Amino acid sequence: MTMPFYVSPEQLMKDRADFARKGIARGRMVVVAQYDGGIAFLAENPSRTLHKVSEIYDRIGFAAVGKYNEFENLRVAGIRYADLRGYSYDRSDVTARALANAYAQTLGAVFTEQSKPYEVEIVVAEVGHSADGDQIYRLTYDGSVADERGFVAMGGAAEQAERRLEEQWRPGMSLAEALRLGYGVLAADPAGGAARELGAEQLEAAVLDRSRPRRTFRRIGVATLAQLLSETSTVTDLPQDEG
């Protein structure tokens, strides 16, 4: 009779964490940043249908990197949670903090109880009626939650990206400035080489627009995004019919 193979709990958790981190690092990056009119999302994503940035509820947005099928399951579960809570109580009772806590429980349970952890990292953001009321929560594969201020980057080379954001982001940036900063982060070479050229059609962009009374999530079309990213453009905000 052979003895069962033993792995210490510490080694098991380390192996799962390493596995999840490698999967996330292969994903294309997402940048989330506050601007003077709300919260902007910018992701490297050439697909027009498989979104990495989505709406969850009235003032809440969702962004993710990693395995699409896994974070899509989380997105759908988040929408169901928000709809049920808003219907059972009140729409104002649906908050990013409560949703982040629900996601944390799910990710933590999968990480500790299942043989394979989710290879995902997600952001849940809620736009407030003023900049002080904005909330950005970052959740990792093991259910850890971080309350981010101003900006966050996820995916491959996220550490270098966050250093650049820390150096260049400032409160009160216009939408165009925030998107250009995000573009610079996405296009940068982690090894220090020349930056890549990314067209607007290779990017996915959206905002949580503070000026809207309820449905604040707005997608940014390719043409408008190209204008906002242009250094010579005078566009500072979205057209009224955008999104």
C-alpha cells in the first residue's frame, strides 16, 4: 500500500497563489483612474463584444483581467446580486463596498476550497456625487480587498504601471488627460524599450459619468476615443449622445 502524497498547507497555498498570479500576468492590462467628472476605465482589448469593462448597477462599474469565462461569471453574479438587493430594499442600498465584500467571499472560498483558484483580478468602482465620494476597490484571486485612491492598474507589468500612475496622476484631471495617461501606461514597454503604438480600435474605454442622475456608465466609441487621445484635440469630455 502506497502512502498518500503529502503537501503542507503553506506550500499548497503558495502553489495556488503562484498559479493564479502567472495567469493574471498573461492578461492585457486595465487602468482605472478618477478624473474631474467621474471614473475612467481604459483596457487593451481589440474585441468589440468580449468586454473587460462593464456596468453593474446605476453608479457602479466593473473591470477585470485574467480568464474571461471566470471574470464573466463574477460579473453576471454581481449584476444579479445588485438587482436583487435593489429590488428587495432600495436602489441606494446597492453599494460598491457591499458588492466588493460579496466578491471577496466568493474568491476567498474558491481559493481555499477548490483545487484551482480563479485566475482573475477585478475592480469594482462607484462614482459619487462628488470626487470625495468616489470608491475604487481592487480584489485579487484570493479574495483580498484593497481600497484604492485615485487610480489602479491590473494585469501584466502592473507594478511598473502603478509607479507611473503614482508619478503622473493628479486630482482634477480632465477626461482626455486621464485617458492619455492610461494610454501611456498601456503602451509602455515594461523592459524600458520604446513604447508600442496602440490604435483606438485596440482599446476599450468607458466612464462612470458623475453628471448623470442614475445610469452613469457610458462606453466611449472608437472615433471619440481617438479624438480624446489626440494631443492636438480640443475635446475634453464626451458628446451628449455618446454611450
